[in-house]
Amino acid sequence: MNEQKPKAVILLSGGLDSATILAIAKTSGFDCYPLTFDYGQRHRIELKAATAVAAHLQAHPVKQITLDLRAFGGSALTDDIDVPKDRTELTNENDIPVTYVPARNTILLSFALGYAEVIGATAIFIGANAVDYSGYPDCRPEFITAFEQLANLATAAGVSGEKLAIHAPLIDLTKAEIIQKGSALGVDYGLTHSCYDPVDDKACGACDSCLLRRKGFDAAGVPDPTVYVDV
């Protein structure tokens, strides 16, 4: 009789980082349950990417949750604020960009935590990255550690001794290292979408996320499969 694999909830946006963590979780022996969110983001094309990535990596079908973070806005991704283009400084932690969505990772992890309790998952994977993270405060190691502590204090599973771990395997990696790792694990980055401000489903090539992606593929020595509007 085959031993049952431990279950993990994967926060799968459809971007480069989340595709990589799904591959990592799968090769680490987890039974993967992808979770994605339509939260009113301007780059909703990433939802299609999440479905494609999950199918390619043979995970469970994506569970999609609809939220309306546009209700309070406060971000270029959820409000009528222009997405910055061609910024020269992308990783200054004292310069939180307008593409930061207030409390997004806290909100998404909270939903993932509830889902994990229901299906009996012992792990949640998130693609947070503190090296090329463009100044987002909820992509820091301190945040991941604090949320894991909260998860084990605030759930029935946690107080019953069934500890849940928050995995952020990309937290200390550069974008190039992430791409190299994912490529070695068979991730098809042509299925992913990272652009904050797509035009007719093509990446703009100039937002922070596009610039980090382009720089990452170049540094990794891996061909960039992204279709950009300026190419």
C-alpha cells in the first residue's frame, strides 16, 4: 500500500515565483492543492496562467477565490493609479512602491490557512522573495515567521498539536537563481505571467515585475519565453 503524501496548499498566482514553488513542493513529496485569487487586480490574465501551470505540473485543479480588494484600493494594481514604468531602483526597502497591495499576503495566507485546515494540509507554500521583492514589506522572512506563529495559535489544528508550516523556499534567492531552480525542475515559464500592466495579454516590458523578470532570465542564462509588447 502506498504511503499517503502530506498535503500542501500552494499560493499560485500564475507568476514565475509561484510556478517555481509549486514545482518545489511537488518534488519535495507534497500532494499539491493550488489556490489562486481574483482580487480585482488589473492583471487578471495571471488567473489563466495559474490554471495552465497547475495542469502542466500535474497538481490538483486550481481552487479560485474571488475577493474585491478594489473596495479599498490603495494600490496601482487595485485602484486608478498608474503602474510605474522603467524605474531604475527596484529593491530599495525604504521605497515601498504603489504596486504594493495593502495587506495582500496576510489576506491570501489567511484564506490558505482556512483551506489547509479543511483539507488537512500540513504546509502552505508561498513564493515570497526578499531579494528581488521590489520593497514589499510582506515578502520579508520576519513576516513569514510571524504568520506561521499566528497559524499555530489561531487554528483548531494548531492548538490540537497538528502544526502547520509556512514554506517560502525562494525567500533568499535572486530572480536568476529562482529561474535556474525552476528550469531544472521542469517549469515551463512560457505558461507564466508576471506583468502588472499587460496590453492585450502581452507583458508591458517596463513595469517593476517585467524588469525583474527580464533581468532574471538574462542573469540566469535562460531564454525568456515572455511575449512583450515592445518586441
